[in-house]
Amino acid sequence: MRDQWLGSNVDLSLLSQRIEQFFKEREFDTVTEKLDADFTIRASAFQLKTKVRIFGRPNDFTIEFIPASKTRGFSLGMIVGYITSAFGGGSLVLRDLKTQENLDRFEDTFWEYVDLQVAELKNSVKGS
């Protein structure tokens, strides 16, 4: 999922630090990369792996929450579980559905946190 903010004049470096802190507080391992004015935060913990991209300018920026392909959609475990459900493979489906539900809840929490941080950092760019 992605969201865009216009006219907020947010220091994107500071925002990326706060987003990285969000993951660290939840015991994720994080790596942050900066390329020009764009930031990428990779976070992983347990079965949840995700990447967050922040790009644009302080007054017009976008944030993307990109779950790893293994945590979004139909995983191999779900497919095998469906195929083998008559033989007890349904537990694989249930486990992967639980992972998907956890990811969805986590993503909702992430976006609530980002909204609060953007509001707090509004007009945080020096000289404006």
C-alpha cells in the first residue's frame, strides 16, 4: 500500500528515523538506505518481512509499505495446504492465513503511526 502527503513540509530524514524506530520498538531488525532524497527501510522479524520506501520532496512525498512476497498473497504453504487439505494439510492454510491476518493488523498499526508522525513533523524542514 502507498499513501501520499501534500503541503506538509516534513523533514524526510527525520521521518525515516522515526519509522525505523517504529520497527525497532517492535523488535524488528532494520536496515536503512538513503539514495539522494529517497529512503528505504528494510525490516524483518519472525515471518514478517517488509520494506518501506519514502520518496519525494518535503511538500510532496509518498510512503510505500511493501511486504515481502512470502508474506503477502498465496504462499507455497497455502497452496500445498489447499491441495492436501483432505490429508491434514489444512493446518498449513490456517498458519498462513494467521500470518496474513497478523500482517494486515501490523500494517494498519504502521499507517496510524505514520499519520501521527507526519502530523508531529509538519513544517519541520529548516528555513520554512
